[in-house]
Amino acid sequence: MPVSTAIEAQVKTAGGKVTTAPAQRSILVLGLTQRVGTNYLARLIASHPDCTKPATMHEDFLVSGLPHLESYLRSVTSGWKENWGTREKLPELRRLLGTALTGFIDHDTQDITKRSVLKTPSVEGLEYAAAFLQDCDVVVLTRFGPDVVESAMRSFGWSFESACTRWGRAARYVAELAERPRRDFFLVSYENLVRDPEAELREIFEFTGLDPTAFDFAALSDFPVYGSSVERGGAEKVHWNPVAKTKDFNPLGRSAHWPADTFRRFDWLTGGVSRRLGYELPYSYEDRPLSRLANRLRDQKARLRQFSGAR
């Protein structure tokens, strides 16, 4: 039985009768890294009346696994002969495997008649999303790097060096894909989402084809906080239960207390990629002989600490 038919057979009306309904396009929210607000954005989109959430998958990581699936395809087709039509069959096989993935999403949805909104705090595999997941819309969320680093250190105890490296690697990857002539995903700034959520959501709705007139924008001011490194509702550790937003809550500027040297070190560790995503640092790395030497020495010390810890 085709995947779509199997999914349609599960749909029931309020009276308990089985009816048919085509599967809806899912929306995949990918965060640059952890602590960029992926949870917040996914919940915002899912609050649209035409959207729903997965039944069990809190973080799907389906896109993150696509590089392995692409390697599998390359391995399989490497043994095919040219006269078998390899060039034509490879895209079709890729599409069919993607159909199985979207079918899996539909099997885990809370409401098959609505659009599932999934989230993953990683952009790994983004370059393959359009080829495999043709029935999904992909939204990528970015956030000011120093704020992400500060939040990650507070929330999860990440080291400064490793947090900078993670953000820089992901930011560079997304920047390279975003600079291509054709972009198959929608890029969202967390800062814009916080400052003007209505304007940002309207753009997301336009990209995904959701009706903005059906969304309750008036309720945005009372939308709760989820997973904040600061606003925890009295809890000792970070959690993802809803917390009422206070008047003083401001998730921006987590790194505002950093000294100039810390910003410059961040800029060095991330290779100056902030600007490519539209972020300006208050202090940037200055490419001078003494600065290069000092940072390289700090790089060696960080690697030595990591090596010692591994042993």
C-alpha cells in the first residue's frame, strides 16, 4: 500500500468514521546550534491553527542524518552501469527515500489534517534537505554568536572555546549555503523574531504558505518563555516547561558584559563569520602579528587542556 494511502486510512472524523485527507507539507525548523531559540520558534509556528506537533518526536534530527543517506546512495549507484540510466535514477531514488521520511513524519503527527512543525537544534545536512524532503518547508534560525555562547555556558556548562567553535562551524556552513544563487530554505534572525515577532512570522507564513489572517497575533505578547537560561520560573536548571514572561524579560544582549578581548577572541575562533550572517560585533579581531601570536598560543593551550581531559 502506498505511504499516502496508509496515512489517509488513519484519519477519522469526529463521529469515528474513517475519511481520506492528503498529507500536509511539514515545516522543519533548524537551529544554527543549541540555544538559538529553535524551541521558541517552532512553538510559535505550531500555534497557527493550521499546524500541529509531532506525537512523540521532540527533536527529529532527520535532516542531520541526510549526509549518511546521500553517502549510501553514492555507494549503491557507484556500481551501476551508465546504460542503466544512473543519472536519471539517482534523483528519483533520492526522492523516494525522502518520501519515506516524510511518511514517517506523518505517522507521528498529532493531526494528519494539519501541518506538522518539527525542530532540530542543528543545521547539519541542510544542503541535502531540498533534494530529499521535497514535501517539507525548511526554516533556519540564527542568533548572535556571543549570546549563544554565553547562554550555552550558563545552561549546559559548555566551555567558551568549544561553544565558539560550534557556533562558528555552523554559521560558516549556513552562510555558504545562503550565498548560493538558489536558496531552498528561509533564514530567520532570532533578534528580529524577538523585536518584532509579528513581522517575522508574517514572512515565515508567506514562505510556508500559511494563512496569516488565521493567526492570533494579539496573543504574542503573552506567549510563554521556554528553555530560557535566565527565566526559569524558580527552577534551578534549564527546562522546557512554559514560564510566564515577565515585564523585564529580555533574551537579547546575554553577552553585553563581555570585555573587548573576549569578543575579539570569539571573532578569531569563528573566523569572522558573524558579518556574513548580518551580525556586527562591538569589538573585532585585529589581524596584527602580536594578535595572531597571542591567539595561536591560546589555541594551543585549549587543545592541551582538551587532550589532558581526554586522557
